[in-house]
Amino acid sequence: MLTDITLGQYFPIDSVIHKIDPRAKILFTLFYIILVFLADSYVTYGLVALFSISVVVLSKIKFTVVLKSLKPMLFVIIITAVINVFFTSGTEILWSYKFIKITKTGVVNAVNMALRLIFLVVGSSLLTYTTSPIMLTDGIERLLKPFSKIGLPSHEIAMMMTIALRFIPTLLEETEKIMTAQKSRGADFESGNIIKRAKALIPVLIPLFINSFKRADELATAMECRCYRGGEGRTRLRVLKFGIIDLFSLIIMLVFSILMITFGVLNI
Amino acid sequence: MSIKVENVSFVYGKGTPFEKKAVDDISFCVKKGEFIGLIGHTGSGKSTLIQMLNGLIKPDSGKIFINGCDITADKVNLKEIRSKIGLVFQYPEYQLFEETVYKDIAYGPSNFNKSKEEIDSVINEVISLVGLDSSILEKSPFELSGGQKRRVAIAGVLAMSPDILILDEPTAGLDPAGRNDILACIKNLHEQKGMTVILVSHSMEDIANNVDKIMIVSDAKLVSFDYPSEIFKDSEMLKNIGLNVPQVTRVVNHLKQKGINLGNNIYTVEAAVDAILKYVKEES
Ligand SMILES: Nc1ncnc2c1ncn2[C@@H]1O[C@H](COP(=O)(O)OP(=O)(O)OP(=O)(O)O)[C@@H](O)[C@H]1O
Ligand SMILES: [Mg+2]
């Protein structure tokens, strides 16, 4: 089912990871992504794995859920690995058949890329699993604030993201609803060639678009009725504060970064 | 066509933190030509249950037989089953998509490979059945009023000439006249064509006025499936699951407490009027 997609979904659980300030969490995730690219040895991959697994455990999100988030990316991961195996040149040839060669560098690169992608997906899905969309956009708005000096409409960007995120589940639900309704009128989405299948989607897409436009219109009217007029002078319900958990997570992040840099870059 | 449901259960979002049991071990039997009312509070699993009946949702466990054919088995021809079981969804106007009302109504029957002539005659029939004028056929479905859209959507399902008609709250959000029209049309289909009908509704009045038997679901379970006279005897049970007997029945019960006994089994306004007239005549 469409609504089974877990990527980008939020799981409301009570855990320390959930409580970290969203600004900090976004920055940590960016840092984590950079650090993952420093990994290239047993020790550094071990560190990344240890770090990621501990975060998953602390977040109280089930491992199966995390693994599921990899599913949509599996194809990309496999393709990347395959390309790396076959198209990397190197001196040490492990296996060759006519023009196909597998080199040691190729295999190492493939494993590297696959592992990095897996950790990236896990890390970034954890961000959305543990941060509610509202917190997430709040965090992004605050992080973008400095750029509003140079004309970046940070509040408007954040508001657009909030609305978009808010309506993803609604849209998925609605797609499924319209699909079932058309199926009961004899629509067939599963069989036939690609053109036939694309055509079968028309009865789903048209109502979906029309309803979305209508909803956007209604939402705009509703916001105007409640005197929404952009970010200027707007105060917020939840004021983000730097707390003790944030301090702890900062320390852990720093330790992790230092270890990664020492082992990864300096090769000690 | 008969429907037999055996111990079906269904859980939404299995294995996620949002797991929700929507249908829990429900069994029942509907005979050919019966008019069944399905009632239950919001979120009790009515929509889920009826979507199982034409194979849109596959139960996690249990079996469903339509005319003796097990539709939960692998490799059944669901398309054929769906052509025989017309399902009108909650707020069906969302499914309209074609340029004209005519084309939209024709979508169902043409999916089931009906010929052009057949479709033409069936459309003219159903459009008057749902109480619309045939001048509407060339209009765009998006420029109709809410009530007209609803009727067009219902006509779209009727056009498939189903043997069993299932309607999920067909009167929600309509004015009293529109409501009565649609209910009358359903009743008409049931009586004239002997169609088996399952009507989902929140309104005890709508149900009491029309159906042969009432099915009550509460918290994913089938609480009771019986004739209206039996169901409305037990107003305490109904209250416990957040429902109530029809308003007139409440009035009649109050009168009984005050010493005015109008008799039992009164759950439509017409029956109440008759009973009151009779009572007044006897008293004077
Ligand atoms: N697509 C879905 N995904 C997850 N949960 C769902 C889904 N559809 C329904 N549910 C849940 O299943 C339960 C039963 O829903 P269902 O739609 O069958 O109720 P209903 O009796 O038709 O309610 P209503 O009278 O409001 O239409 C509800 O608690 C609902 O939250
Ligand atoms: Mg429903």
C-alpha cells in the first residue's frame, strides 16, 4: 500500500533523541553526513556503525522500521555498487573475462559507496523519524534566519515546507482512496503494457489534482481569515531553548567528530 | 446473490506504531434480496468491512463467499466480482474525473466491456433513477452542485448493473430533500429489481425507515445483527456503544413511562402517527 512508505515519516515516541533541539539535530545530521564520507577503514566504519546503532537504540525506533527505510533506496545502492565494481580501473585484478575486469580498487570502492549510502539513508531517515514536521521546519526557519538579512524569505520557505510536509500523508491517503474507488468501478492498474497502465492512472490523477487545487485555495482563504500575513512580527508558541540534552548531544557529537577526523583523515 | 462472511479480521499498518485493528473476527450472512443497514460510530470499521466485500481490502484472516465463491482465495477474478457488487464510497463525488457526466457514468460499464448501445440505454435509465434530468449528461461533472455530484457518482455505480449494491453513507452532507430522494431511489431499486442492498449510515432514522435487518458494529466487532424490532428493544445496549434508538422511539418510550402506552415496535414516524391516532380514537 502507498501509505506503507515510511521514508520521511515521524514516529511520536518519547526518547532522548526526540527531545534534542531540532536546530541542533539538523546540524548534527549535516555533520554526520560529512563524517560518513571520511570513513574508509575498519575502525572508522566501526565508529560510524557504533554511533548510528546507538542513536537508533536511544531513539527507541524499531530496527525493522529503520531497515524498511532502506528499501526504496536499495535499487540505487545496488546500482552504485555494481557500477563501482565493474567500471573502476586498478592494477590488482581479481577476476577477468574478456573485456570485463574486476579490480580490487573496484570492490573496495563498491563496498565503500554502498556502506556510505546505507549510513546516509539511515542517518537522514532518523532525523525525520524523531523530529515532528513542525519542529523540523521550525528548526530550518531558525537556521535560515541569518540569511534573511540578504533577502532570503526564511519564514516563507519554512511555511511552504510545513504545508508541503503536512499534506504528503493526506495526498497519499487520498490517492489510495480514489484508486480504490476507481478499482471498484473496474479500473485495472496492474495489468497491461506501460501505456495502458499510464492511461489507467488518468482517472486517479485528475480528481487528485482538482482536489489539491481546491484544497490549496481553501487553505489560503482560511489562513487569510485568521489574519496570516507572513513572518514579520510573528512570535511563536514553542520557543526553542538550548537545554541539557542538547549539551550532551553536542559533546557526544564532538567526540565522534574528533575520533572520525583522527582515524579518518590523519590515519593514526 | 448472497454474501457469507466468516471470521474476518483486518489490521491497518501492521508492524508499525500506528497499528489499528479495524475489523475483528466478524461473521455474518446476507441472503439474496435483503436490505441491510450497517450502523456504528465513527471509526468503528464500517468502511473497512464493506471494502472487503468486493475484494478491495484482503482480510488478514477469515473468508468471504459471494454466491458461494471464495473471494479471499488466490487468483480469483476480482474484476468480475466488482462488476456484480456495486460499491458507492463515502463522499463518492471525489471519484468524478471525466469531461462530461455521460462519460463519467460510462467509465464503469466500459471497463466491464459493455457495448456502446448497452451503455447508452443503461445511462438513460440510471440518470432518471437517481432523479437527475438527462440534460445534465453533457455538462462537466465539476460544475455541478454537491448533491448533483453525489447523484452522478451513485449513477456511475448503478450503471454497472450490480446485483449487490453497497452504499457508504450516501446521504452524508445532503439536505433533507436530497436525502429522502436518494433513500427513496435505493429503496426503489431494492423493491423493483430485488437488489441486495447494504446501507451504511450514521442515522438511525434513515436505517429504521428502510431496512429489513440491522447490523451494528462497535470497536471493530459485530455487536448485533437482527431485525429492527429486536435491536430497538434494547436501548441500553445501543446507548452503551454510543448509538441511540430513533427519535420517535425515544418519544414513544417516554410516553410509556408517563402512562401512555402506544405499543411496541414503533420506530418510524409513520408508525408513530398511526399508533397515536389509534390511541386517541380509543381514548375518546
Ligand atoms: N487507510 C487507513 N490506514 C490506517 N488506518 C485506517 C485507514 N482507514 C481506516 N483506518 C482506521 O481504521 C478504523 C476503522 O476505519 P473505518 O474507515 O472503517 O471506520 P468507519 O466505521 O467507516 O468510520 P466513519 O463512520 O467515520 O466513516 C479507524 O480507527 C481508522 O482510524
Ligand atoms: Mg466510513
